Amino acid sequence: GDGIPVNEETIAYLLRAELDRSAPGHFSVMSAAYPGLGLYGYGRFIEVLSERYKPDMVVVGYLAQGDHDPFDSQFLLDHLPHQRLVRNLVLNIGAAQYLHEASVRRTAALWSSAGNAEFFAALTRGLSVKAREQGYHLLFLSYFGHPPLPNPIEVLDLPQDLRYPGQASDLWYAKDCHPKTKLNRILAKTLAAKLIKGEA
């Protein structure tokens, strides 16, 4: 939902509405999105929330290398000192989010390094293993179509004409490659069709 002005235009809200229209009462939808997270943070959220809510399916909106952030906000929080005063200070001044934003602009070489790529490939494989162990379906909604995700991750690639064109468009915000409402509507219909087909 980053950049979306109202909740009713987020993908989670639109997916919920689409499923309610097509299969009333059969599905519930929860959004676990949070600013400043990459694949590491998604994994931590999935780990905590899947234990609590026992989902049938988890969908990860995947921004390819843009989600391979070595300074993911959750990673930074997980590696803060445990002293409450230090943690509270870092959290209150928004240092984790600042470091994430700074890394987007200034550490591109680190993001694209072989070591970072392998770290995130291993992390992705780990998410797949946890999904099998906990009995839910894991689907990556890939906005870019590259780089390929390691097997056995199931990927739903956007068609070429819907992928991020490298600049602002009627489907995409330019700053950080997040979808606009128009694309969210298309994605909601696509995901709803897939979920309903899976139920049949």
C-alpha cells in the first residue's frame, strides 16, 4: 500500500472485495505490509503471523532485487542491542527506517553482490521449507519477473506489459516501484481468480 492514499485502494482491500463478490464467506484476507521491509522482514512477519493465524495461503509481493535489502528495517531491529534504553532510542528516532532509506540510495554495490544474492536465495528457500512444514501455500507475486527465484518457490509473474517500466506510469509510482491503484485492481482480480480456482 506504499503511496496509496486510502485503505480502500490497497491490494489487500481490493482482493478482499473481489473474493467477497465471487465467493461470499469463503475467504478472509489480512495485510501484513509494513514500511521499510524487504524479504528478510517479510520472512520474520510470516514466521510470527503464520503461527498465530494459521493461513491457508501467504502471498508475497516481490520487488526482486529491491527486496534484497541488507539494511532491512526488521533485520536492523533484530540486531539492535537488547538494552531497552538503546532500543527505544533507536525506535523513537526512526533510525532503522533512515538506514534502510540511506541504503537504497548509497549501497547499490552491496545489494547486487554475490554474497547478498546467496543470503536472500537461502532465505527464500527457508521460507518455502517453513510453508511446507506449517501447511500453508506460499506464492510470490513477482512484479519484475527477474531474477528467478529458487525452486520450489511458486511464482506468479506479472505479464510484460504490467511490469515496472523504470519510470512513473499510470500503473506505477516512480520513487520506489510500488503499484498504483489501477495495478492493484488488476492484481486483486488475478489473485482472486487463482484462489477461487484453487478452491474448486
